[in-house]
Amino acid sequence: MTEPISVPPPIDARIAVVMVGLPARGKTYTARKLARYLGWLGYRAQVFNVGNYRRERVGVNMPAEFFDPDNLEADGIRFQLASHALDDMIAWLGTTGQIGIFDATNSTLERRTRVRERCEKAGLSVLFLELICDDPAMIEANIRETKITSPDYQDLTPDEAAADFRRRIANYERAYEPIQSDEASYVKMINAGRKVVVNRIEGYVPGRIVQFLVNLHTVPRRIWLTRHGESQDNLRGVVGGDSSLSERGRAFAYRLRDFVASDGPPVLHVWTSTLKRGIETAWELRRSFLPIKSLDEIDAGICDGMTYAEIQERMPDEYAARRADKLRYRYPRGESYEDVIRRLDPVLTEIERHREPVLVIGHQAVIRCLYAYLADVPREQVPFVSVPLHTVIELTPKAYGCEETRFPLGPE
């Protein structure tokens, strides 16, 4: 029986990623994206957001004056809240955690020094991640896109929320001190990643974090995921294979072409697998497309071309092992879902890098893995994500989640 072993590369030391930056610079968006990406790869990562501690323990709708550095009483409260969040992160990293992300402004040298010293005393490796933006249009867009819809402003109109948040930013600006070159290991992301400065980054995981961040941006755009049209092997119920589309599958390809033509933007990146059913689906779009080997279906190894009933009859131990742990089970001479996630890593990086919409035409396991990252599905649930044939899944990343719409295109 195949051993269901597939793990991410080892992590040398537990890591504390400490966010730095003024409000409306994308810290929470970036922190959540990073935690989601690391979790998708198989690391135990979690965000500790000081704003959530404040909302839970002090309440929402705190006015801009609460964030005035001259308001000593409020400053003491905010310091205690940050300390509680940091305590929880350090405790978590001391037990089951591997990468903690401390999401706060950490806007002064004194505050960052305290955070770094406490983390290092606990044996953590510290990486500061500073987000800098001096583009007024970007800042205003972030205020309008995310902050006025945040829990802090649930009872205010958009204009009232935006005005108060600008006053909050002004309060932070009065005390803000950017990270200095000799301060620590750090990454500076400037104007949504248009420029990235890296200092004293060592190790595999910090390197992966940097590579991910270099390609990250906050520009909203649609991401379309869909399986190929029904294939001849789908009709036969076999695993894998490389057959052509069935009549129903080709009808879906025509409907997908009409869908893209009616709702698609002028610039749309279309990627598909290198298998016949993917190529044939993409071909009917009458647009340029890029076949990518990494988008091929999970490799079923010696089970390729068999039905699940045949696998159960001929290889009952393999059948049972797959049912027991579908995420980690690896087909003999084939792949596991975790293997698929690993080979999709470069594809995911490209999805994050592109600022224009992307259409991915893939296969069930592949779409499940990509969807799991984008929609923040727990890793153990990846093999069970519902990805029906002849359905386009539209995802639009947002600061506090991901908007999803599904378009069943038939034919049924």
C-alpha cells in the first residue's frame, strides 16, 4: 500500500511575522493572504489582529480620538490590547503553531523593539513586514474599498466612516517611524508591491514568504475557475485518462465561449491544462490561451484508466487508504492532493501577480486546490470541495474575504 506521506519542507524555527504600517495600507489584507497561502502549503499559520481584540474587548465605532497619541488613557488601553494579542500569539507558537502573524500598526521604534525582544526571548525568529504607500489615489481607494465596510463603521454612512478614518490616519502619522535598515530582518512593500525592499532574509520559509509578497497586490479583479467540459472518460467513469470531449462537453465549451464573450473583459488571461479535454474546451473560446502542465489532473499512477469500482475490487487496501485520508493519499506511482498543491504553487503565484482577470480551465482536483486557497477552505476539506462540471466559479478577492458567484452553464 502506498504511504500517504506528503509534507511541506521543514521549518527551521517558529516565525513571528510582525506587520508594520499606517492604516489603509493593506496590512490586514496582506496578513490574511499570507496566512492563507502558508496554510495552503501545509504550515500552521494564524493571524493575530489587534483590531479584533479591540472590537471584542472595547467595542466598535471607536472615534478617531481614541487613536490620538496624546490621548494617554486610550494609548494605554491600546497597548494592553496589543500585549494580549502578542501573548496569545507567542503562546500559540509555543504549542502547535509554526508561523504567527501579528497584525497591528507597530508604528514606532519603541513598540517594535518591545515586540521583537519579547518574540526573541520566546525563541521566535522575527520578520517585520512594512507596508508603505504615498499614493493618495491608492490610499483613498483602500479607505473606500475596505475600511468603510469594516466592523468599525457598521453604524456610519460611507462618507462619515471615510472622514473619521482619515482623522485616524492623521493621528497615526504624527507618531509614525518607518523601519530603519539596522532594525531587524524585514520586507518593505511600497505602493502595493511596485517596489519591494528586502533586508537580512534567511531560510526557506522566509524566502517563500518574500516570493509570495513580491507578486501580491490589492487590485480587485475577477478570477474564473471551471472544469473542462464533460469528456468521454467522464461518461465511462474512469479515473484520469486523456480523452476528448463528449457531445455535452462540447456544448458546454460553446456556452462558455458565449459567457466569456458577454461578460468577459477586453483583457482576459486564459490558462488550461495540456490534456485533450482542457485544450478542446479552451479552443472553442476563440481566444488565445496558455496550456500549463501544472494544471493537469491529479496523476492516478497505476490506477489511471480504472473506475473506482475496479480499484476497490483489485486493490482494496489502496481504496481503503484513499477513503481514510483523501488529502494525503498518494496513488501508487502517482500523486496526492498535497502533491497537486505543491505543483500548483507557481500557478497560484501567477494568479496573484496578474492585475487583469484570469480564467483557469482545469480538472476537479486542480480546481479544488486553487479554490481552497482563494476561498480560504480548510486544508483538510480540499478534496471535498464541490466543483461540478459545466459551472463557472467567479471569485473576487476582497480585504475581508472573497466574493463568490457560481454560474451553471449546462447542459444538464
